Amino acid sequence: MYQMTLYHTPTSPFARKARIVARERGLIDDITEIHAQIRTPQNEVLAISATGKVPTLSVDEGPDKGLVLVESGTICEYLDQFGAGASLAGRSRWPEKALDGFAHAFLDSIAWRGRDNRRPDGERSPSFVALEAERQRRCLAELERRVDELAAEEISLARILVAVALDFHLLRMTGEDWRPAHPKLAKWHERMAARPAFIDTTPF
């Protein structure tokens, strides 16, 4: 039996994706989750990876013992090979990859803008914030148009990341609730957010 350790922080959306996949695949009893103290000398990830980043997955027992994975997409693909039920890889490889890439870019924009918003006033870049805000508006509008595509599969790795990104926007972009202006997307997101794996990993 494989035994693994998943290092995360509660608000990391990329780590949350991995934690959701672990639950959707029924692997939670095979994984020890550690809330890492990143960006500090006490960061537990540094003992196994120089990146010090979350998510990081270490394989502690089994044929892959000693393996350390440090990127959310790779971690989720690795976890998806275990557990019962259908794979989360999606029915069609390239449409799934395209959706995952889109969600990743959307999520990066939210993270970048959120970090800039938390800088002291004199260190912020209004032009950068405006650029990323416009990128997010475009992404939300496109996702609203693509709801039928999202709903065509109950769940997949890319759809998990889309839903996580939408949650992260609500968390980081306070005062900018995207739901009223995107009603179809809001209904799809509500169904995803009601899944036990999402409820169990919610950061707020």
C-alpha cells in the first residue's frame, strides 16, 4: 500500500486542488496532510525539497518510496492513478489540457493581483493591477460563455481547477463578487462547491 505525505497551506489554491483530488479518489486515509510553514526557516518542505513550495507530495511507502513531486498538475496526475472509480483525467486529452491551462492562467492572475494588493501603498503598481483585473474580467466572461462545456463532464482535473480559481477570486478579490454578473457560471460553481471534497478543503 502506498503511504504519502502532502504538504499544503489552507489558502493555497494549487495545494487545494491536490487535496480535492485526494478526496475525490478516496485516498485520504493513505495521505498525511501537513500544514507547512512556508516562507519561514521552519518550512517543513525544505527537508525534502529545495523548492520549499506547496503543494509537495512525498511517497513514504510503496514501489515509489522516496519520490517527491512538487507541481500541482504532476501531483494530481500521480494521485489520479490510485483509488476507485473513473479517472479524473477527462474524456478527451487536449480539450482537458486546454481547459486546465486556461484555469491555471486565470488563477495565476488572481494570485499576482492579490499579492500586489497586499503590498504597502508605495510599492503597488496600479497599471499592473489594472492589467490583471481586466484579464480576470475577460476570463470570467469566457467561462460564462463556456458553461455548457464545463457541465458536459461532472468533474475532472481541469474542472476542479476552474472551481478552485473561482473560489480563490472570492477570497482574494474582496468586494468584487463575480457571481451576480455571471449567473450560469455561478450555478455551475455552486454545484461544484457542494461536493464533499470542496467543503472539506474550503479556506473560508
